Amino acid sequence: MARLAVFASGNGSNFEAIVSAIDGTGHEVCCLICDEAGARVFERAERLAVPAHHVSYGGRNREQAEAEIEAILARYRPDLIALAGFMRILTPSFVDTRRQKIVNIHPTLLPAFPGAHGLEESYRAGGSRLGITIHYVDRGVDTGPIIRQVSITRSPIEDYATIERRIHDLEHRHYPAVILSLLDQAGEE
Ligand code: GRF
């Protein structure tokens, strides 16, 4: 049995997919950390009975916000952290002390289109291959070692909303599956 902490900033559809997939496996989503007060992910956490914590980044630097995150994590002692739409960059020291213990989902085929607007940018670029990347988090923005990439072929008639839905469907299938296998590994250590 292993414990997962999820960091999110907004809607939380990946968070919900992860919680549903982990339910009944013996592993546990021990907490949600979110930097945006009022984000929809808080409603999901409440409904799914996952302890949720708001950590504000407003009016202070990343180190100060992360000190609060560290205090929360010290209580839950997660084996793995999954970033799921978390829109903050973690400090080098936070990341370096957790090598291969933090994973992220990105809605493009990295290294193409990193950053906050990757999906829109990859859609507008017009290529026929789109997809998702699940990777370990390192000091860079969407640069860490890739764990799984899944691509789709887009048809020229598909609009942005259709592509976004297809990409999210892929995320909701593959991110929980990767996380489960990492939790299985962590549980054996
Ligand atoms: C996802 O598309 C993910 O790839 C990106 O942020 C989005 C989060 O969506 N990092 P949600 O909050 O999980 O619905």
C-alpha cells in the first residue's frame, strides 16, 4: 500500500480520474493541495472525501508557499506526488529532494509545446499528431524524463473543443494507470 498526494490548481478532472482509479486498490490518495481558492477541484475533493488544503502563493515567494506545503506533506508522508494541472513551478530544492517521486501530465507530445498553453499551441500548429506526455518532474518546465507518451491522429475537420475532449480522455485513461503502477512499485519498496 502506498500514498499519493495530488497537486492541482483548477478543474480537477484528472484528480477525480486518479481518485476513482485508486479506489479499491489498497493505495490511498492521502491529500489534495491546491493553490487557487475556490477552484472546482475542491468540490471534487469534498465529494470524494479526500482531505484538501489550500496553499496560497499570493503576496509571498515560492519558498514560503512551499514551506507550508512541506508542513502538510510531513503529516501525510506521501510516497508519490502527482501534479494534475498544478500551475506553479516547484523550486529546485523541492524537486531535487524528490527525484522520481513527482510526476506530471502534459497535454502535448513533449518536448514539443511545453508550458501553460501547450494544448492550444499544438492545436494551432496544425500537425496531424497530437497527444499527451506523463513524465517525472525535474527542475525545468515540462522537461523531466518521460514515462509514457500516447498520441492520436487528428482529422482536419476536428475543432479545438473536440481535440481538447479527446486529449482529456487520453489523460484520464493513462495518467491513473501510470500512477497506479508507480504506487505498486512504491508499495513493494
Ligand atoms: C490537463 O490538460 C493537464 O494535462 C494539464 O492541465 C490540465 C488539467 O486539467 N497539466 P484538470 O484540472 O485535471 O481537469
